[in-house]
Amino acid sequence: MKFEILAEMCIACGVGHRAAKDGLEKALLIQSLRHTKGNVSRAAVILQMHRNQFSQRIAAHDIRRKDYK
């Protein structure tokens, strides 16, 4: 999906910058965990993040990796 289309959809639905940013981040984290069957190290590599940073971000979004194993 192109980012311009996503931005248009957010604006049309009244989604603000913070909510859009947080929503996209959470979706990326969840999809990477699904793709790796809950493997945090591999999911972090996919998103080009350090494992510790990835773990902090999933905790901040109340995502439990065991839900994606």
C-alpha cells in the first residue's frame, strides 16, 4: 500500500498524527511477530530494529509475543 493512500484514508477518517503513527507501529510489530511465529529476534531484524528496542515497543503497545506463536 502506498503511504499517500494511507495518509488520505487517515485524514478522511479524522485520524490524527499520533494515532496514525501509533497504529502503524503496532500493526508493523504484530505483522512481524505473525510472520516469525513470535520470534522476537527475527521480527526485530525484519523491522531493522535492535531486539531490545523491539521488546520495548511491543511492551508499550501491550502486545504479547506468545499470542503469535
